[in-house]
Amino acid sequence: MGTDANATALKLTKQGHASVRLEKDGRTLVIDPGGYSEQEAGLGADALLVTHEHPDHFDELRLRAAMEANPEAEIWTLRSVAEQLSGAFPGRVHTVGHGDTFEAAGFEVEVHGELHAVIHPDIPQITNIGFVVDGLVFHPGDALTVPERPVKTLLLPVYAPWNKYAEVLDYVRTVSPAQVYDVHDGLLGDLGLAFFGRMLGEGGPGTGGAAHNQLRPGESVRLAR
């Protein structure tokens, strides 16, 4: 990759469970610094995105710490989360939904999706949104939302009470990204991570051409445009 490509690349850092940190041009955007993430997952963020209200994605104390540490930081999220934070940070918490586009700390963001995946018919289905950042990377939150545009990098929720391997694999094939990085894996130990590494890699039936990757918390990669 040449110098110009490096200058326009996004640095993606995996945080605990479903949280990731994206950096470019000296600015930082964090998605879903929830209760299964590191305590400091949101710190240093200029912009924070939250996909839904479940505590493994939304932790009020982590978000408050990030907002208090950086008085210029702002949050973009759906109504159920925004209502819990907007009173403490007037003008800095923005409600968004499917089809919205906005700029957050220099990142171009699109919102895709409306509902959380069904966990069980007896459990009420809540709202959930996913975020495409800079037209390059898509974080779907807790849903297998197919974005209404091509994406090169898919952040793949591999393990949750609401999904199974067949659905995960078919989701990758449908979205058809160039590459996949696992998220929503905080409940997996080494054996589980190895299973998904094998079944979504060369040992499985095939992802339709998408390269499957796993990062441990704290590991980073640069995503070329």
C-alpha cells in the first residue's frame, strides 16, 4: 500500500465483544462500548455510535465517562438510548434511524436497519440500527441486516442467543464483502473462536469469497479504501 492509500485508510481496533474503534486523520470513532467491553472502551472518542439498548452494547457509565473526558465528543444512536443520555449532555446526543446519513468527527456515516434479531417469540423485539462508516465498514449491531449498498468490510456478529452458524454463513454470502472481521464473540472461549475460525475459513463450506479474519481485543488492522 502506498503513502496516499495509508493516509486515507481507516485503522480498526477490536475492543471487547461488540465494540470497535476506528481512527483516521487524528480523529476517533467508537461503536458500542458496552458492558462486555473494556472499562475504557469509549475514552478518547470524538464520536460514539450505539446500535441498541442491550447492556453488552450500551453501557451508560462508559458513555458518560467518554463524554465527560472529551467535552467535544458527541453520540449518535436510536431513540431508546438517546432518551437516557440527552438530558445529561444537551445538544450532544443525536437520534438517528434507518436511511439517515450524517458526519461524525469527520467520518461519513449511514444508518441501516430497524429491528433487533428475534431472540425468542416470547421476548419483545426491540429496535436496532447498523452503521456504515466511510462507505467501507459495516457494523450491524444485533441483527443480520443486509445494507442497501456494497461494503468492503463486514463486522460479523458470530455468536449470540439469536443466531446460528448457518445464518451467519449465509449472511456473509448475501452481503458479499471482500473481508469479514468477527465481533460479538465475547461469550466464546478459545475452542469457540477456533470453531468459527475453521468453519468460516478454509475448513468450512465457503463464504462466497470473503476473507474471514479474527482479531483479539487490542489488535488493529488498516482498512484500505
